[in-house]
Amino acid sequence: MRQGRDWLIALLLVLAPSSLFAQTPPLAVYVEGAQGHFRSGFIQALQAAGQPLVLVASEQDSDMLIALGDEAFSRALEQGKPVLGVFVSRALAEKVERKGCHCAAIWAGVALDDQLAMLEVMMPLARKVGVVLGPNSAWSQGALQDYSGRLSLFPMLVSPENELGDLLRETLPELDVLLLPVDEDLFGPAAAKLILLTSYRLRRPVFGPEQSYVQAGSVASLYASGGDLVAEALVHLESFRQRKRFRRSGFVHTPSVIVNEHVAGSFDMRYSNTEALRDAQEMLP
Amino acid sequence: MPLADMPAMVLTPARVSQPQSEAPASVTVIDRNLIEASGARELYEVLKLVPGMTAIKVDGNVPTVAYHGTQARDSRRMLVLLDGRSQYQPGLSRVNWNDMPVDIRDVERIEVTRGPAAAAYGANAFTAVVNIITRDPRDISKHTVSVRGGNNGILDGRAAAVGHGDNTAWRASVSRRADDGYDEPFEGETRPDRKRIETLNTEWVWESDSHNTFALQVGGSQSRLERQQESGVADIGRYTREPVQKGERAFLGLEWQHVFSATHQLKISTYGQYNKEVTDFGVCYLDPFTGQQGPGGALLFSQELRELYSQNGGDTAATFAAVPTSGPVLSRYGSLQGVAGVNFCADSELDLQEERYDLEVQDTWQINDRMRLVSGANVRHDRVSSQAYLSGTEDNVSYRLFGNLAVDVLSPLTLNLGGYWERDQINGEHFSPRGGVSWRVAPGHTLRYVYSRAVRTPDIYEDQAITNIQALDMSEPFASNPEALLGWSPSYFFITQSSPGTLKPEKIRSEEIGYYGQFRFLELDVRYFQEELTDLLSHALNPFEFEPNNEGWVKHQGTEAQLTFRPTVNHLLRLTGAHIHTHTNKKTETRIAARDSGSALWAWQLASQWGVSTAYYFANDYNDYRYERADLQIRFRHRAGPAELEWRAVIQHALNKEPIVFEENQYQEDRMWLELEMKI
């Protein structure tokens, strides 16, 4: 009987913290970022989410900061408060985390495995996938090595000695398809033109890295939409509110899909609509 | 994204970039990887990978490439484009694969539209269209030098350079290839079929701004081919100098692409081509009465025998039958007997010069999400000069209008309608239509039905032939005094042929039902077809045999399939097969009409440095001879300082001892060669 009472006490002690947290006050959050539609839309979406949050007007009044983008993230870290970076380059986030910041980040881009799963659905004939990588790309060479799916991944490392144009000319003919990670340094407008035109001439489709590339002529991409980022941020905030520590940094878990139908059609891809694509993708192992 | 930049799985069938599943034809695409995996030395050889295609050397060193082949030496029923320039030659209706001014390593891809495509390309896109697309200089980054040597006199080389500027890029390649042809002696003698060919191919591209791109292409070739003796000549003389064909080619092409908007673009292209071929040979002619060499052989080049030939309606047998009663001929023969102790020997040449000037405007317009239209106009001037075949120069100017419309009628249904109207000075007006429906039954699976008609217009020779084989460099005393000894100067062979000028175009009507599907790592195209070829010019039309008529007909009915399978990343398996029933009223139209034919190619990348590929080809049969060959290629790639080296060893092994089409075409040994390519 005594043993039973001890067990009950132990159970109460374990459950006590969560019940105490349930009574913790809402988080005071300040959103750091360039003024504009994205920031105002992000704030509105947070307010509309119905979570126990208070969006404050200055950093000083906040319990933590949300930083939108790399610049805001770097600025926010100087405030000495916990920071959740949103749409932050993976390289920057990992660099500051190694230095021991009190922060986490939702990385810009999507997970490699997710993009590959979509590619596999749309291109059942594809085998050899070239992945262009730079020093600040959302995926590292290690991530490519960790991939254990059916496709063969060929890292195409861009460096001052290994210029993008030559790399494409040399490597692309031996590949079936090209996949691009999010990398603001690597894939500017000039690079987009070079990549897309070279790949079209050689009839090798390009997937990724995000929606603007798809609008420009890449076949399709998973991408972190504003809504996806808000939803992911809310998960992080709730976790922080309850445990006073961040979840691990990472990509959004449920990205959106965008397909350029003209390009997909030109390449004879198996595709009827984005919903069907998402369904098929979820069926993949 | 501008339409000009849109990627295209296939460009050829309807001139509009479209996915293969929506194209109004069966298409075989052979890209550079497949070309390299095949181990082919010469461009025509890779076309063995196309189902239903014959690609063999029929005439010693002269390839015949024909889709749903009929006549043995027939390459006049298929259109070949090299970067948009027609390689179909106007003089003698043929495609000369030897002299094509391109090396196989200049080629990026080949698209073969199987079935008539005159609705997109006009007359002579009769059974198929082979569209050869060379490498874009913007997609090449390294200079290349390669050498290749092997048995059977194989000695090839190539050097290629490339350069890039801010908005420009260029490439240039020179190549040489040579071999000794078939090596099995025939009737105790080595076949005269050595060949040596040099080519130059260059391209310069300038993107002046985002709306305008200009391209300039310049090149040419020269060739020297040993040719076999003409049987008609060998019957009446002894060759003193074996026939040798020398060829020269040059071309200049310009193209301007202008992008009006993302949905509308214009292309203006123009080119000029020059081609010269001369086959010269020396013969000591036999006295027609004694069958021995002597001065009496000169009778064959006498004016009197020519006149008797004309009086007998061009019938050689009747002419000789009339000789004993022909006073002028007998008199001439008598005077020739006075030239004692000499043989009549002379050189002759079969000469041909062809020029083509072509201007084309093509407009591509995405009218809305459901409709795409390609339309255009073309004007072309062909000029052919030949003493031997035409006794002068003939011109043919043609005007053309074309349009191809692709409409997504309902979401899974695409309708392709096309037509090509043309008028030329020789053949008058023609219209070639095509209609096709593609039904995407499921994502990645499409059924299609295509109906098309096409014509092959008689060429300038077929329509305007007046053959005259002149005696050149005659032996003495004939050279010094031809008028006295032969009755005329210049002096011609007594046989002359004239075309009636009334030949009709050959016609084809084709229907096909096809399926194109993509599965996991597997692509399949199957086609069932029926073709009716009518008004065929089935008989020989050469200076010795000349039977111009449209009496021939052929019916083809059959099935073809091509399958590409990539079970793992390092393996590629490609299978093709064709089963064709051919019915005809002319035996000659069945020479290379194989009932069954096919190919299998397997490429295996063993490691990053090592690769192996092997291929098997068969046709049952060509002229009652079964064709079977197996190829093996081993590739090794490594770096040496700043250079990348690739070694390739290839062996081609005949799996039977059957000759190829004709009994004189045989290999005694396997052909093998070693190649080294350096990129830097």
C-alpha cells in the first residue's frame, strides 16, 4: 500500500511541471525583420493563430525574438535574448549554434529527401541526379551521402576554381536531372539564366530550389511558403513556451508544392495536379 | 520563359517543341550518351538503333540508310536534316552519308521521326525524317583531340576547339576518317572500296540581347572513295584506271531567332550548299565485233553508232542487231581498222555539281494555353550541273507554305493538324497533310493515331536526264584527231538516255496506332502501321539501264517497338525490334526489306573510370542474307595533369559469314580499333 502511495507521489512530481507550464503566461515575442509585406503578413498570421503569444513593439519588452531572414537573425542575436530565426540560411544558423547561441532556426529551403521524393514521382525514368552545391547551400555534401533512396546523387561543387558554367557543360550531359538547393549566394538571376538555358539546351530538367525558380522555368519545387513558415514557427514557439528551450533547427516539415506545368509537360512528366503529386509523394517509402 | 527557351523533348515531328507523348509520330531519340555507348565510328551506323531502319554499306563504302527500306541503293525516300539544312540532294535524289560535313563527335542528338513527315518538311520527308543536331558551342567547355587506329586501314583523327565570350560562343572541328572497306576478296580480288573523308564543321552563336540570337554555321568536306567497276562498262572494256569518286562540299548557314514575347517567336534561317562529285575512270574498250581490245573499240564512241542508237529508239540490243546493215557504222568500223596496232582507250567522268539556296521564315505562336501554331514559308533554288547526267545545267525553284497546329482539345486529348503546300518548276503543286490524335490515358501513358500522306518528287535527273559520257584523254591517235576517227568532237559514248519528263511524284499514305509509356525506370514505344507506297520509280535509272516509269508499288504493314530500361544507375538496356510484312510488284523493292530486324544495346558503367557497352544487331534478311553483328566497347577514363584522357577499344564481330545485301560485301576479319581522346 505504501509502495502504491510512493508511486502516486512520483507520478505527481513528474506531471507537476507540465501543469505548472500550462499556467505560464503567454510569450512576449518581437518580430525582427525588414519592414514589408512579408513581415506584416507574418505578424498577422501569428496573431490570428490563437496561440498564447503577445506580439510586442520593442525588443526590450520581449521574452524572445523571431528574426526573419539572415540579416535580421544576425541583428537579433546581438540583443542577448533567445532568437528563433525564420528562413535563415542553414550555414549561418549552424555557425552561430556552434558558438553556443540561445537560438534555433527554420532553415531556408526544404529537406533534400523531400525534394528527391517529388522528383522520383514526376520522373520515374530518372536515375542520375546532379545536385549543385556551394559553401552556403541548404544541403551539405554530407546530406547527399546520407541519402539512402533509389536515386544516385552526384554532387556538383561550385567554387572559384570550378565555375558553374563549366561544371554544367561538363557534367550535365551525363545526368538525367538537376536539383538545386536554396542558396542565395549561388543562384542569383544570372545563374538562373545560365542554369535554365543550359539545361534546356541539353534537355535535362531542373528541380528546385523554390517557387521563383519554378516561375522562371524550373520544373517543380517544394518550398517553404509563408504559411508553412508560420506553422513551423508556431510549433517552435509553443515548444519554447512550454520548455524554455528550442526545438532543433531544421527545414519546414510540411512544405508546399509548385509545378511549372508548361515545363513539366514539355518533359513528358507524370503529373496531373499538385494534390495528386503530394498524395503520390506521401506514398513513397 | 520565352517559347524559344522552352525545353523540348522532341522538335522534329511537327516543328514545334512538344513532349514525345503528344507528338504526331513515333520518334526515336539518340542522344550523345547513346552515340558514345554504341561505339560507332561513323554517323550512319548509330541509326541501326532505330527500329525499322536499315543502315548498312551496300555499295562497298557507300552507306544506304533507309527507313522501311526497299531498294538496296535507295536512300532517296527519307529526308535528312543537319542543323535544319536538308541533306537530301536535288540532283540525284539521295543523301550522301559519306560526305556529310559533320563528324559523329560533333553531334549532340539525332531525332528520327518514323513515318511520313511531309506535312512539316515537304516533299521527300517520305518514309521518315532524320534530324541531326550538332553540339551547341555554349554547351562545350573543353578542347578535344582524338586519334583512332585499327585494322582494316582504320585511321581517324579529330581536333576540336571551343571559345566563349560574354554573349558569344564558337566551336570548330576538323576530322579525318579512313578505312579500307570490306576486306574479303571477291572473285580473287580485293574490293576497291577504300575511303578517306575530311570534314570541317564550325558554329558561332551570338546572343545580342534577351530577344535576339544569331547563329552562323560554316563547314565542308572533301572525300576520296574508291568505287567498284560499273558492270555495264566492264562488259564492253577493260578498266585501266579504277573508278575513284572525289567529292567536295561547302555550306554556309545563318539563323536569327527573335523573341517577341514569352509566347511568340520568329526564326529566319538561310543557307547555301555546294556539292561537287566526280567519278573518273579509264577504260580500253573492246571491239564489239571481235570482243578483243583494238581500235574497233572506238566505234562505241563514234557519231555513227550514236545515230543508229537513236534510230533504234534507244534500244541497245536492237542497235547492235542493226549494225550489219548500217552503212555508216560499217564504214566507220572499216576506217578504224586502218588504225592498226593501237587500242582505243579513254578516260571518262561522271560529274555532278549541286547548289542549293534556301530561305525560310518560321513563326511559333502559343495562341493560348491549349493551342500552339507553327507556320512559315520557304523559298528554295536548286541548281544542278552535269555533263554526264544532264548534258548541261538545270534549275528548280520551289515555293512552300506550311503550318502545324497542336490543340489540347480536352485535357487528356491533343490534336495535331498539319499541312505543307509547295510548288516547284518541275513537279507543279503538291499538298501533304497529316492529322494525329494523342490521348493521355493516364499520366505517363499515351495512345496515338496518326494519318499522313507525303510525296517524293522526281529529282532533276529523273525529270531532265540527258546522259552523255564523254571520251576524255583518249589514246593516240584518237586524241589528236577525234573528228576524223570518231566523226565528232567532243566524242560521246553511243548510249544516251533521256528522261521523258513526265514522271509523277511517288506517293505514300500511312496510318499508325501507337503507344508511348513511362514506367519506373522504363520507357516503351510501340507502333502498328500500314503504309502504301504508289507510283514508285522502281527501275534503274543509270546511263546503262534506264526505265523511267511509275509502275512500282509497295505495301508495308507491321509493328515496331523500342524500350529503354535502366535497372540501376550504372546500367542501360535499350531494345528495338521491327516486324514488317512487305508486298510489292517489283522484286527490286524488297532488297533490304527485312521481315524482322532489331537491336540490343547494353551499357554498364563499371566504375567511375571504366565502362563497358555491347550491342547486337540483326536483320532477317537483306536480299536473302541474314545480317547479324555484335559489338563490344571498353572505355577507360583518367586524368593526366590538366588533361582528361579517355581510351576506347572497340571490336565489331560478324556473327555469321553471310554477305551484306550483295555477295561481294563481306568482312573476313573482325574490325577493331583503339581510340584515345584528350580533353583539355
